[in-house]
Amino acid sequence: MKSPLNIGWSQKDITPNKPVTLRGQFYTRISENVHSPILVTALAMENEKDHIVLCSCDLCGISSDLTKAVRESLQGKCQGLDLSKIIIFATHTHTAPNYGLRPEDETLGLHVAAEFLPDHLRPLKEALPDNVMTPLEYGLFLKDRIAEAVTEAWNNRKPGGVAPGFARAVVGHCRRTVYKDGSALMYGMTDREDFAFLEGGNDSGIELLYLFDTNEKLTGIVINVACPSQVVEHMKVVSSDYWGEVRRMLKEEFGDHLYVLAQCSSAGDQSPRDLIRRYKNIHEANFNNFDGLTEIGRRISAAVLEEYKVAKNNIAFEIELKHRSEILDFPTRRVTEQEYIHAKKCFEEYVAAKQSKRYGSGEMADLHGYAGIMKRRKIQDQSPRFSADIHVVRVGNIVFATNPFELFLDYGLCIKARSIADQTFIVQLANSDGMYLPTEKAEKGGHYSAVVASGRTGKEGGALLVEKTLEMIKSVFE
């Protein structure tokens, strides 16, 4: 049954006030400056039937520890708010801080590999300069800021309305190349003689939800894009990547009061870079540099502004709001005996050849993969399942469907295609870090993002996620 909608917004700056280690690469990066602020943006929606709080964070990922800590810190502080209805998700920038909420989260370096390395290649805990904020220090700050944003959004609820929208902008491209022998590489070269094709497609669709006050003044926009915010993922800066440009451009049009709730759709095999067109005579921005941020910001904001002209004429102030969540047990992706023997052999060869504890970035990526296989083999019988919550939120005739993974695009497209909702917003990296969830074809191709060490579950988990999400979507329309 439709009923009047209340909407609350909040935005908090989560930019560290001193240098930090940055998450997203296999080597340590310490930030040298702030390119653009990183933010947490919270949106509360409530009617007499149900409610929800969506929190978008300019982070690489969301740990289950962080979600739990935020909810625990809000106990008794937000009257009427069911804390299980708080959904926290990441834009998946690689220029945001490492964070942790336990002392063991302070360890930097080779992480999983440390368990299998001999003593002479340790210690792996790198000493940070005194002026660098530790992951634990930042994690505690982050937890408090997210909780503040949730509290403020919840307490700011006022009558308002929503209008869905849809636009197109080229942002994401498949980043996995496949060669004639069937092997695949993330960011592999495409000018090789044995290059065959890109493993997957892309999704230029931009799912939009415009939110208004009772005077039909735009207060904020939910923008859902199938691409991680990783144009400058390799740099030593704190940055919200292209989302900072989207916010800046839209605020120039609508005013500083505007909130932008950024969502990363299924994009585990996507990036902002076109691996096919690399010719120097093409006059396009460099999507490894800051001008690439500006170009993507322009594309998205232009699409949002054009669609706004239509959406503002279709505002609904009374809507159906219905939330459902379930904890799913995903099957742990298992290591075969053959995979274990190969990984152990390769790992030991690295160790035997190494005379120093310093590893290059390429070696660290390889060691991560081999050690991850060895670790999985060790624990897979004791931990045969990976548990995580997934959520479906109906807002009028659209739905938000969340998952904890870096979800390969094909899964999201399948959910969208089969969903009974008018529009389906897939939201990845929500409430927990499920790592990559590759497709069956990616598993066959191999390499980082599709090997066992890159994810907690595999194609069986992907099939479970698709079918359960579709079942939940159907249930919120009954």
C-alpha cells in the first residue's frame, strides 16, 4: 500500500587529516596529498510501512567488522530505526585509506603470504613514519563518522518525493582479455598476435533516483554506475576519483545543498579504461590521469542533467516502500589437489630465489595468489561456507539489490533482465567484503580476479546469488 514518504539526508567528510596508507594495490602507498575529499553520504527513507538507510562511502570496500561496529555504536541512539536496515556500501576507489578495527589489521605487506614465508623473509609489518595515520586509527574515525551520518540522516527525515530516471553514459569497459589458448589476463595487452577477445561486455546504463522536498525542489540524486572509481587507482593521493567530479559539476548546476549518493553496480570485471582503443591520435582524455576523472564526471553529470528534465515531471510523494534481507550461505570455492600442488611449488620457488624481504609489486600479486590457494586448501573443510547478508529494497516500482562482492557484470545483467521491477539498481560491496565473484568463463580463463585466491565463492555462489535475489525482488512486489 502506498503511503507518504519521509526522506533524510546527511553527508560527512571522511578525509584523513594526515597521510595514510592507501588500499587497492599489492604494494604500500602512502598518500602525499588530498586530490578531492572522500565522503560518506547517507539517505534515510521511511513511510508508515517500512524504512531503510543507505550509506555510500568513498572507500575500496566495506568490511563486516565495520558494518557491525557502526550498528553497535548506534544502539539506542536513533529512535525507531531498525539497525539491521542500515546498508553500507563502497564506491570502490583505490585512493582511499586502509582501515581496520582490530590491532591485527595494522599489518601491512604480504598479508596471507606471511603465514607461509620463512623467518628470514620477515618481518612483514612495515614501520610507518610517525606522521602517518594507522589503519586502526583511521578505522575508528571512519566508524564514528558513518554513525554520525546515519544518525543525522535519520533525524532529518521530512516529507518528500522521488522520481526514477534512466540515462546512458560510457564509463565502464571490460578489463579482462582472452587469448587464443583460452587463458585470460586482467589488463592484458590487446595488440598481441594471440589476442582473441574481451571476456565480457559493459553496461552504459545509468540508473537514477531523484529525490525532492514537498516544494519539488531537488535535494539529492542516487546514481548507479557499473564501473569502479579507479581512474587514478595507482596514485599516491586521497581521492574520490570520478565521483568527486560528478559531485562538483552537479552542485554547480543545482547548488551546494545537493546530495549525491554514489553506487557501484556489478563491476568486478570492469574499469574506466578502453583496452581496445589505445591509439595516440585519438583525441580523448587519459583514463590513467586526472583529465580522465573530469571526462567521466562530465559524461555522468550531462546524462543526469538531461534525464532530470523528464524525471522532475513524474514525482511521487506516496509510494510503496518495502525492505527484505536474508543471510545467505555461499559455498566456499574449493582448491583441488592439483591446484594446491602447483601453487605450493611456485610459492617455494619464489622463496628459494629471494634473498631479501623486499618484493616487487608483480611478485606480491603472484605471492598473493599462490598463498591464497594454499590458505584456502588449509581451511576449506573447516569453513565450507561464506555467510553474508543481501538486501532488496523496493521504492515505488524500482528496487535496490545489494551483494557483498566485486560482482562480475554478467550476474548483474542477468538479475536486471529477469527482475520484475521496472528498474533494478545492483549495489555491490555492501556490508561485507566477499571479494571477487567471477563467472564460469572467467574461472576457466584464470588470472587475478578469477582465481581461487581472489574470491570467497565461485560460479555456484553466483548462481545462488542471482536466483535468491530474483526471489526476493518478487517477494517485495507481492
